[in-house]
Amino acid sequence: MSDPLAFDAPFLLGMMRLHNAYELSTPTALADWLEARLDEGLHWFDHADIYGSRECETRFGEALRARPALASRVRVVAKVNIVLPGLDDSGFAVKHYDTTPGYLSASIDASLARLGVERLDHLLLHRPDPLMEPAETAGALDAAIDAGKVGAVGVSNFMPEQWRRLQRAMRHELYAHQLELSLAHAEPLFDGLYDAVLNDGHRPMAWAPLGGGSVFEDVLGSSLSSLAETLGVSRAGLALAWLRRIPGSPVPVIGTLKASRIQALVTDSNLTIDRATWFMLLEESRGHRVG
């Protein structure tokens, strides 16, 4: 039996820039875009309530309401617990983190309403909160799963002892972990973080899988360009193949909304690279040979 929460797509579509996508600014245009992606087999969409100060979730929901048949086909990752300065009602206008039960419950309900879906397939705590009371936070997260509002809970940008404190207090297992990982940021593969993610049974997702474009610069960029041309793939497709070669197959969260780029990445998603190629690209990214 397949896992209904598994990331069964070559990558997730990150919605961080949706509020700036002029060509997708109407519900009909965005609904057309969503339907095209779904027909390509791309049904996972990565959101956070801070993206566009909630505008990205709102636009997504407006598109689904414009074309209701799409709602049952999309799968949503939502991230909460960052309070932006403009939404801080303390009087300090300070960016901070909030993992209190009341805040989390209200955030989940608000994201569901904005997105226009019946369930958040994955809910991630966006950043570790040093003031988190694990038992209280765990209670709110377990309750959201029990109520059917959330399919599974995970974390983003947490260190091992931070997520383990939370896990010890929860009845449900933490499912997914979103971390920064790319050829431009391979440190988690060597400092123990990525091993801890896998050892604790988390499904890894990689944000900024192209390093915000920095993988295409300097010596690494030249190597990617040369090898991609030889293999007949895009540079981005090759960089994502490097990620997928890692045990645990971290699923990239891509940031582009351009249909042509997305289609190229779908085409390149079957690319596999051998061990020597993987290490060659790693050496180019680090600027020195493996020790």
C-alpha cells in the first residue's frame, strides 16, 4: 500500500514568489497554471504563511475556488510559527517565533481558509523556537492531526536535539524535515545533520536546491554547464540529480514558476549520475579535493 503522504513527485513547487508573478495574478491564470502542473504529475506545493505576508496562500486559494475540481488534486506543505514585524501586535514590531498552542491552532485554521483545502497534507514548524514548551506545542500538533486538519507534522531548519525534544512529547511521529541543502550548501552531509534526519526516520526536503542560483557561478557553474551539455540536460536538472543521488533522495523544493523551466526539470528528472560524477561536482563546489 502506497504512503498517501509520500512526496511522489520529482520536486515540490515552491510558492514563495507567487505574489510577484504578474502573469499569474488572476485566479483564472493561476488555475490554468495549476492544472498544467497537475497534468505533468506535479501535485505538491510548498507554502508558508509568511510568503508574501499571506498573499501567496490567498492567491492559491482564490485559484482553487475559481476551479473547484483542482482542490482534490493538490497536495500542500504549509509552514507556520514565524511572526513577521508587520503582523506583530506587541507594539515592538519585532520578527519572532511563536509555538504556543493558541497561535498554532489559529495559524492552521487560517492557512486552511486561505488555501481553500480541507487538509494541510504536511505542516512544518518553520523555525525552531527557543521559547517552545514541548508538551504544549506537541499537544496542539497532535490535536490538529487527530482532527484531520493536518496529515502529518514535520520541522524545518531544526537541529537534532530541537526536534527530538518535540518528538518525545508527541504521540504522532514527525514525518518530514525541510533543510537547506545543495551543491552550494553541502555542509549538512558532513556535520551530522543530514545523518540525524535519516536516522530519525524523517523524509528530507531540500530548500534552495540551486543555492539561489549560486551553483551556476564560478568554477562550479562552468563544470555544470560543460557536463550538462555533454549529457543533454539542463544545468539545473544536473544540479538536482546531484541532490537525488544522496541516500534518502531529498526532494528539491524549486522556486521557479516559469512553465518552460519546470517542464525542462520534469524532463531531466530521470537523470542519474554515478559516484565519481557526484564527487567531482562536490569538489568543484568546495574548491578543494575530498580529504
